Amino acid sequence: MTKQHILAVVKKHLMQTIDGLTEAQIDPSKSMKDLGANSLDIVEIVSVSMRELKVKVPRSELSKLTNIGGLVDLLFQVATQPPTKPA
């Protein structure tokens, strides 16, 4: 899985959730709020992106994010780390 693939998934869900948003308007340095998303939109976008990518990110980690690039980096980090073995 690549960062480009993760960014494509996030962009797809952004465009499906935010009316009138085009791919050209999505800049990874912007926050979802900058693009017109409200807090419910953001939860939806992150949830469906994680579901599609089959990754789970703790809410505490998500709350630290400031932009779309940070979300992509975090999803990439979680998706590519080896699974932890149960104790």
C-alpha cells in the first residue's frame, strides 16, 4: 500500500461527502474544515477511509491531526506496520 493509494481513497471519500468539491481543490496541506467539511463529515470521511483501507487508528491519534496530509501519513503508518501479536 502506498501513500498515493491512501490519498486517492481519502480524496474519493472527501468528494463523495462534500458537495461540489473537486479533486483539484484537495490540497494535502489543507484541513478538511478548509474544504468545507463539518465535524460529522470529517468523522464520516475518516471512518469510511479506514474501513476501505482495513486499518484502525485510535481516536486519540486522529485528534492530533491538522491536515489531510497528516491523515494520509497516519493511515500509511498504521497500514504498513507489522501487526502486533497479542500478549
